[in-house]
Amino acid sequence: MLNNLDWNWLSIPLLISIFGGICTFLFKIFDSYRVFKIKRYELIHNCFKDGDLVSTKFIVENTIKSIYKTNIKYSQIVQLLENKNSLELFNMYRQSAKFIHFDKNGVGLKKEYTLIYSLGITVSYLIGYFICCLLSFISFYTCYYFSKNGLFNTEYLTYNFVWALMSMVCGILFIMAACDLLMNPSSVKKAKEFVKLYNEGMTNIVSKNYFY
């Protein structure tokens, strides 16, 4: 009884230490990402001060891609940066890209999209989301199955831990895909908001010779 009581008292600071360690680790990851993001913004700023347009185009396009997880042409990046609402526009670009076009006069919709078309896009993303969720559940259940049957038992030509690891990786990838489909779906509504926000933020800044 005493040993059990001692263990209960010892487990409290142990759990607190583990929880504190996890929180510290996650904070360091978040802080590192924040610092890295600031550095990438600084890199873009320095690129536009550089006279070497060839390297500027390459660096700016790839830096924007790493931040917003989408490809944006250099000429379009310049147009967005010269807009008063540039921050909001960059955040909305990924969801709007399929339905908008850029030209010298600004940004517009590729065509007039109907409500039925918009609903169809939304439904397709929801179906993809649920499929990814189902596949992630199957993957994690498969991982559990091989773990329960002994990680070092041989099954299907190799050890169970290999299949368990592969199933876990697949499950994580499917969860990431599901989250991406849920958080960043293409949207006609977002595209219309993008065009409206762009027009509201038009400035009279004379564009520099960034294009070639």
C-alpha cells in the first residue's frame, strides 16, 4: 500500500515534467517557424532592392510558394504587393486561383460562375475530405492490427512493424490531405471576394520595371 502511494505521489511531478517538456518543445517549434517566416519576408524585401532581376524572380516565386503553399507568377506577385490589401489577397489566393485571371488592368473572374457550379465544387471537396478521413481510419486500424499481432512476427513476407510503420505514415498523410481539403478548398465565393478586395485596394503607385 505504501509503495503504491509513493508511486502515485512520484507520478504527479513526472507527468508535470513530461507535459512541460512537450509544451516547451511545441513552443520552440512554433517560435522557430515564426522566426523562419519573418526571415522569408525579409528575403523578399531584400530581393526587390537587388538589381539582378533574374535571381529576384526565382527567389521571390519560391519564397512565396513556401509561405502560401501555392505557385504565383512573379508578375502577379508584384501586382498583389502594390495593392493596399496585399496581405489579405495573398492569404486568399490559393482558394481563388482556379477562377481568376490577371492582366494589365487588374484581376477578374475567368467567367461568370453559377451557384450550381459553386455548390458542385464544394461537394467535390467534401467528398474528397470524407474519403481521406476514411482512408486514414483504415490506415491506423491496420497499424493497430499489426501491432496487436506482435511487431516482430513475420506476416506478408516481412515483419509486422514494417507494415505498422507504413500504415501509420499513410494515416498521417491522409489526415494532412483531409485537413488541407477542409481548410483550403477552391471557392468561387472566395474568388469573387478576391476580385472585389483587389479592386478596393487599387493604388496609384507607378509600377517599377519588374517585368521582363
